[in-house]
Amino acid sequence: MKRNLIPFALIVFLFSSMSACENGPGEGGTSTIKGKIFIQNYNGSGNLVSEYYAPEERVYIIYGDADFYGNDTRTSYDGTYEFQYLRKGSYTVFAYSDCDTCASGTEAIKAMTEITDNHSTVELPDIILKR
């Protein structure tokens, strides 16, 4: 009786592990999402006083329809960011902008995209933040 259970258990294990191989969005792939963060700096009167690509700004990525970000990075000296080694799927990239009318004082400025092919690079439009 024990010998009959071993092949059955092996078959169940193989089928369950094969279905686990289908991965959704996230790390472990060969694609990249990149872009730039642009700052519009306003004075207390609401007048635009400067504009620049933001160094050392935190940028976040959400994998698929997750409720929480999956990873974050900081922009380079020229405002560029990059998320590498991504699989096919949908992604939301965001950074926080100042917001005078928001209870928290900040709001997430989002850019959504889809990776459809392996070994691809998706370049997002600039994310514009207010300061």
C-alpha cells in the first residue's frame, strides 16, 4: 500500500510545482522600466521659481495590482531612475509630490505601464513633482 502512495505523491508534487512556474509581474525577469523625475519648485505665493531634474528622489514600483510597493530606488544626479530584472506584466511607478489641499501634505504621482516582451526596456514620461 505504501508503494502506491509514493508515485501518486510524486505526480501531485510535479503538477503543483509546474503551476507555480507561471510568475506574474515582479523581479526575476529580463526587462527594465526607466524614466526621470522632474521638480517644479514654487514659492509661498504660488509662483514657479525653478525647475530641474531631481537627484536623490525616492521612486517606488508596484508589481501588478498589489496593495503595497514592491521595491524602491533613488534617482541619479540627473533625475533618472531604473527598475531592472522585471518580468512581463503591469507596473505602477510613483513618487510623492507636495500637495497643499491633501490631508497628508503629499500625493502620489503615478505612471502605469505594461511589459509585454522579455528583454525589453520601457521608458516612461517624466514624473513631474511640485515642491
